[in-house]
Amino acid sequence: MLGEPGGTGAGALLSILRDGQARTRAELMQLTGLARSTVSQRLDALLDQRWIIPAQDAISSGGRPAVAFAFNQGARVVLTADLGATHTRVAVTDLAAGILAERTADLPIERGPEATLGWLVETFTDLLAEAGHGLDEVCGVGVGLPGPVEHGTGRPINPPIMPGWDAFPVPAWLSERLGVPVLADNDVNIMALGEHWAARPEADHLIFVKIGTGIGCGIITERRLHRGAQGAAGDIGHIRVPSTDDVVCRCGNIGCLEAVAGGGALAGRLREAGEDAADSRGVVRLVRAGNPHAVRLIRQAGREVGEVLTSIVNFFNPAVIVIGGDIAEAGEHVLAGMREVIYSRSLPLATQHLDIRASELGDRAGVTGAAVMVIEHVLAPTAVDQTVA
Amino acid sequence: MLGEPGGTGAGALLSILRDGQARTRAELMQLTGLARSTVSQRLDALLDQRWIIPAQDAISSGGRPAVAFAFNQGARVVLTADLGATHTRVAVTDLAAGILAERTADLPIERGPEATLGWLVETFTDLLAEAGHGLDEVCGVGVGLPGPVEHGTGRPINPPIMPGWDAFPVPAWLSERLGVPVLADNDVNIMALGEHWAARPEADHLIFVKIGTGIGCGIITERRLHRGAQGAAGDIGHIRVPSTDDVVCRCGNIGCLEAVAGGGALAGRLREAGEDAADSRGVVRLVRAGNPHAVRLIRQAGREVGEVLTSIVNFFNPAVIVIGGDIAEAGEHVLAGMREVIYSRSLPLATQHLDIRASELGDRAGVTGAAVMVIEHVLAPTAVDQTVA
């Protein structure tokens, strides 16, 4: 398909410099095909707004040394939040998604949007001060929400565990109070962005599977989020597991992955067996304590997730599968069960170089991914062109 | 993600004009941000090579009428071929993938690459003459092959039904004889491109499912082919069907979709029941003749394909699913079985606007898609920049 025709503004220069390498005026003229006067004018605007900084002198061919320019990853900060069902993590990051300050809190999402987001604005203010930055240095806010989010507006859409949040304009509400662009997305999508950035940024096709109380996945293809036609992509928790068909799921169907291998289902089965497991974290605690019943169950859950992923590997041929969420904290037992099934069942060509691994970022996948989402948005060439006059 | 910085050559102008709308010099200056002299120079080069033609005078605001320029879809022709196991279709198209001349022939692919491709070169020459064009007007050749093809080189890789073709450099061999760029890809990928172009060019996410002797799919996302990390994406014939697990597949696993619902499997079961069905075409003939056994089998095959697509709909959330291949010619029976399962089993949000339809192009999906592949390649801005000096 054809690319976009444009890309001749300051954003084009910044998108070249973002790889971290410093370049001279002459190099930038050559790379963009723009005239010297145009390049100079745009570099001045970028310097003026601190998006770039003069770097060490580049090698000169005999004459006076040419000044090189580099991307300034400290130019702005990003505010991010990963809102879970009961627990929230908030962070301030730089333009390389590095965490400058962070805080976690027990905050039930069912308190509703205004109480939750009001608390968030206060916490952002505290954290900014702690990191030694002002609101004028914030280039954007990224928020992960534990439910379906409409792309474009960032509103939760019929979120099952977020009473009072349906269609609440999260980005608009926050943007009005903070005066900067705000982006919101589903937490699993955001975690996929974070894991891709942290673990395998060069991978074109990555799937991040979150196994917590429920099960869902985030899909990266050609290094971008695949959301699907209705933004519903990645909802693998209700795919039927071939080997089991007697379990009824909350969705009304039988044999759904979530109903057999989700943290809620596993905790329920352990309680039936007389074990103390209130939720998915309880399951992981038992596994870590070496409880044989819990270990057996979680390995079987890994196989069942593997059965579903086998189909996805044949269909999608990802380079990397990253496993995260509470249940993934049970570590090698889950991965071993998954690998067992995927390698025996998927096509050899598709598994030849397939990398199946545990989350690199753990609890920080959400806040890191939310920062990545904001950075990609704010530093897109057209966005830079709009802000750098 | 960030876009490419460049795109300021003749290719950028052509990519704007390719939508079919004529534009004046002033409009093109505004759209690209390029100087008048630059636009004029690049328009001259494009006119010189006939990529564009002067269109009717545009509306002028009082002064002398401004000349507008339009894309010339007759500027070049494309040669395309869809090579099947036993049957081949060859065509000459314009730059809108419209067929100007075509021919079909019985040509067993097992005759090997040199005999097959030698015949192809002769047939291309004949067809070009028939369409009233010369080799100097050909901008590229597109070839579909019935097996896995390495992206980038266009070589078949361990193709199961193409003896003698493994690693044969199809594009290089043809390009040496025809003197133009040659692209080759797997037939299902190419058919997906053709169906997307013909039926739903505006759809971001489309899946084309070919049900013939085997079963495979081509995946379009963000309007481009998704090939996966090893180019193995779309191999859904060996996904396990949840409801059946007693059939052994040629791949060694049990319950593979192809082993229960492929044309070869269906023909085999009909023969066991005493019916006359040599292959998938025989199955379709019986269905069309109203044979109740064949109708029952093919509807059940539709349900089984539907079971696998249900997982894919939840995972990928496509806007459109197009069904093609021999078995799809049995029409509504297959579609009805598929729809029955997909709508009862996939998530409501993902099926709300899902369009499940039969192939629009039928036997021509391959040659049309091969033309689309070549046109997108030849008219990519960077490619145009290289040829229009």
C-alpha cells in the first residue's frame, strides 16, 4: 500500500533524531531533502521547545566543526496510571518510558470514575513534585483501564467490573483538569505495548497474554496494536478449549478458556478441595508454597492456555508470546504446560523460532505501556508539526 | 508509531493522484508543501513517462484556467498468473487490476519449474499481443504459487505438491527472460489481496478462507497482508476442531480442520458411502445435484470451519470473512453452517457487524490479487522515485 505523502515539518526531523543518534544540519538536509533554510528554521523551533539539544561536535572535514543535534529524552515527562479492579499503580516517566517516580495504592475501581480520577489528579500532582517536575513539563497522560475501551474517545464500553464507568469520558475529564492530552486504553493492550517496548522492540509480531482472574491478550503486529474491527481483538478468554467441554462459563457457553484456566476458576477448584485460595493471588501463593494440588492445577491450566494459543500460533505466526498477569507469577509451571502443548501441536515452521517467555516488566507493564502509548502519540510527526510552530 | 520521514519525490505526487481525482499544480503544492519549481519538475517527469495525463481544466478563480493532472491507469500493463496444482489462469491487466485479456489451461504444476515457467513466458507474449500491448509497456509480473513462498525472494519453500520447485528462484528466472520486476507469493495470500480489492477495499481487517482440497487463509490487517514472523501465518488447516478428535491428519496430529472438512476428506467419505466423488470438485458436483449425503456433509464441514473461525473471530476481530476455493462453490450450504456456529459461539461485540460472504471474484481472485500485488509494489512512492528520475 502507499505511504502518506507528507512528513516535511519539524516532526520529520524529530522522528529521525529519535533513534538517539546525533546528526548535523547537513545530514538532516540529506535525509529529508529539505533546503538548508527550512532545516535551520525547524531546528530552531525544536531547540526553542527543548525537544532537541546540541550534541558534541560532529567530525568535520577540515573546516569549522559542524554542530550536531540530538533528541532530548528529558524534554518532557509523562504521567501514567494502571487502574486495576482493586489496586492502582501511578508513575511519572521520561520520554524513554523510564520511571522517574511511582506509587501504588489499594483503590477499588468500583468507587466510580469521579472519586477514582479525582484521587489520580492529586496523586499525579504529588508525584510530579516528588520527581522535581512541574505540570508545564507534562506532555501527556496515559491511563490503563480494566475493561473494554472505545478507541478514539477512551471511554469504557459496558465494562463488567467497573460500575458507574460506562461511557464516562475519562480522557476529557482528566484533560480538563490537567490541561494536557490524555489517552486511555484497555489494560491488556497497554501491557502489550510495554512488554514489546521493554523485551522485544525489534519483534514485528508479539502477543501478550494476561492470565489473572480472567484471560485476555494484546496483539502487536507490524509494531502496532491490532485492535480489530470493533476494538474487540484479543478476547481469547471465551475461546473453547478442545479438550474440556463440561464447564459452563459466565458468558453462557461451555468450555471457555477463562472458565477452565482463569485464576477465578482455579481458586474455586482449590477451595472445593479444601484449600485456602480466595483469588488468583491465593492460587499463586499455594503454588509457591509447593502445594501439590495447586501445582498440578496450574500446570494443567498452562496446557489449556497452550491449546488455545496453538490455534493462534498457526493462524497468526507470532515471533514472541509474553505471559503476564497474576497467574503468570507462578512462573515456570505455567510456561512449561503451555510450551508442552504448543510445541507438540503447532506447525513446525511457526514454532521454529517462537519465543515463549514470562513478562519482563511484571507489575510495571501497565505504567510503562501507558507511557509508550503517550510518547508515540506526542512524538508522531504530525503531532510535533502541530505543536512546534 | 512514527512514520517514515521521506516521501518528497515524484512518488509522493503519484500517491496523491492515485485516488483518481485530478488536481492542479497549486493543489499539489499545498498537499505536499513542496515549492512550485519542485512540483513542476516532478510533474514533467511523470508526464514524460505517461504515469499521469493532463485532465480537464479545473475550475479557475477568475484568471486563466489551471491545468489539472490525473493518474493514467492505462500507463502500463501487468502480467499475472495463478498457478494451481493442475490448472492455471494467466491475464494481462491495467493499473486498476482490470483484466484486459486472459487464458486458462490445464497445466500440472508437477511438470516442474522450467517447463511451467517457459510455457508462461510464451503465453504472456501471446496474451500481450492479443491485448494490443508490447513488453515495453509491462511494469511488472505477479505470480501465485500453490505452496509456501519465502517473502522477499519469492522462492517456494518445501512445497508439498510442487515436486522440483523447492527453492527455485521463480522471480529471478522470469525477470531474466522478461526484463521487468517479478513478484511471487502463496496463492491464498494473493487471493486475499484480490478479494479485499474487489469486495471491501475500505475494510481494515479481512480474512480470506480458501476451502479446496486443503484449507488455508490469507489475512489482511491495516489493509496489508499479514504474513507472520516466518511467513507461516494463515495455516488454519491444522488447527484442531474442538468437536471431533478421532480423525488422523496427514500431518500426524488428530482432529485437524483439513482432515475433517477439507475437500479431499469430504470426497473420501463420499466414496466410502458409494458416491462418485474423485476430489473437491466432485463433492461440489454432488451438492449441486442435490445429493442429500453430500449436502449433509458439506453443511457439517461449514460448521467445522466455523468452529475454527470462531476462535479467530474472538482473537482477531475481523470486519469481513470471505470464503473461496472449490468447496465454497457449493455456496449457501457451507456459509449457512459457518454462520450457524460463528454467530452462536463468538462474542457479540465481535460479530455485531461481521460480514461473512462468498468470494466475489471466484476463479479470478488469484490473477486479480497478483495484479494488485504488483501495482502496489510498482506505484509505492519510493519505487516511483527510483524509476522517475
